[in-house]
Amino acid sequence: MTRTVSTAPPPTPVTKRDRSSGRRSRHRGPGRGSWQQQPLRRLTPWLFLLAPLALLITFTYVPVGNMLYYSFTDWDGVSPERNFIGADNYTEVFTRPEMFRVFAVSLYYLAASVVQIVIALYFATVLSFDLRFRNLFKGILFFPYLINGVAIGFVFLYFFQDGGTLDSVLSWFGVDNDHAWLGSPESANTSLAGVSVWRFTGLNFVLFLGAIQSIPGELYEAAQLDGASRWEQFKHIIAPSIRPVLSLSVILAISGSLSVFEIPYIMTDGATGTSTFVIQTVKFAFQFNKTGLASACAVVLLAIILLITWIQRRLVPDEKVDLV
């Protein structure tokens, strides 16, 4: 029996380069480009941005543009006639000293903002460690920020009135007080600033707590192995890592103290020396029918806040924090 010997050449082995080139050639079919070369895919992210951009332009930039236009007119807010008067409204704003005298009231709220930042930072640091009932304490601290500002104003209006809640609590400890808490400028502004501390501490607390909880746990473990105390952990780990959030809180505190409105408007309507720049602006627009002048006041306030924010960003620039 004869054996047939095949003379066909052996198959050529396929190397990794050949297989990879073949795979690449299969994916690169005719008419198919990269992701950036397809117009529809490049347009897709902008399609998702259409709705938020439309809302932002409609409810932010268009009103700001209208406010700038109204500030150069003598519009009363009702009449269809809007006569262009140039910079007369701005001249009136800067030539009337009582316009900027109300900024002295903002100092009370600025001091209150410092207090609430300190309190929020303390509780955020304490509650970031293992503590019993810490979730309950977190809810208690954040709850006041969820309440409507008008409701808070009415609640504390009864709290500070003569013979109200505060006087009743003080009488339990034998303190007889016949002082009107909202009767004098110093006492009224201090009381209103205390209400703002109670309300806005939760916002700063959440910001600080989120920043602290984003710190890697290995840093705390290494610090504990080195024998670092809680204060040393705060000084060398927590404080440097939350610097951007702390800067943001300071910006919000300054802008918020300059634009306080709800609490003093509901509780005192700006009486007894508690009027703020925003309350004064609202009265110009809706009580004295000077919408043009009120718009000029709003533009000036916006410029002041932007200027202070710019100065702060120049003095304390953001630094990249890298603790790992």
C-alpha cells in the first residue's frame, strides 16, 4: 500500500501584528470615521444643553438685560412709556448718602456669617468622625435650611415679640425681661442676624461635611499611627483640603450679607433701623413707583458684589490641594 505524500506548503502562521491589523481593518469600514468626524455625535452634547441654556437665558440673562435698560429710563413699572434719561438714576444713587448708609446694617449679617461658618465647620468636623447618633445630628443641623424664609420670619416674629417665646423661656430661669427685642436698631439687627445664623448654618455645614468626607481615609489612619490628635488632624489634613469650599463659603457670606431681604422684610419691614439695600430697592420699585431708580440700585449692588468677589479671588486664589 503506497502512502501519498502531500506537497502543499504549510499554512503561514498569523502573527499578533497581522491579527491586530486585520481587526483594525475590519473596524475601519468604508464611510465610517472617528467619533469627532461624525457631525451628529458632535452635536449630541449640545442638544442636551438646549433646555438648560434656554432656561438660563430666559430667566437670568434676559431679566438682567431688561434691568440694565430700565436703569436708564424713568419707568414707573406700570406705564407703557419709558423715557430715556441717561445716567440720571445712577447720579441720584451716588449723590444721596442715605442710599449707602443702609450698608451698615449688613455688618451685623456679616458678623453673623462668620459665626455660622465657625459653627458649621466645628460640627462638620466632629460629625465626620464616628459618633453616636451622628445622622440625627446632621438632620437637625440641616433642617432649618429647608424651611421657607417667609415661614421662618413669621415664626421668629412671635419668638421675639413682647411676652413671646423668648421672654417665656427666660422667665423659667428667673430672668424678668421687659426689653423689646425688635424695638431698637441694635437689638433688632442683632436678633435678625441671630435668625440668619440659625437658618443658614445648615448650608455651610453640608458644604463642609461633603468636602471633609471626600478626604481619603488612609490619611486619617496614617495620622493615627503617627499619634496625631484630632486637632492636628484638622490642622494638617482637614483644613488644607477644604480650602476651596471655605473660600466659596466666604464669598456666599459676603454676597448674602449685602443682599439680605426675607427675614428683615417679614419681621420689621425695614423699620427701627433694620432696612437693607434690597429692602430699600424694593420700596423704590413697588411703593414709590420708581422702577428705573430701583433698577439702577440693583445694578449698583450687582457691581459691588462682583467687585468684592473679584478682589477676594485675587487676594486668595484657588490652590490645587493634593494630600495623597
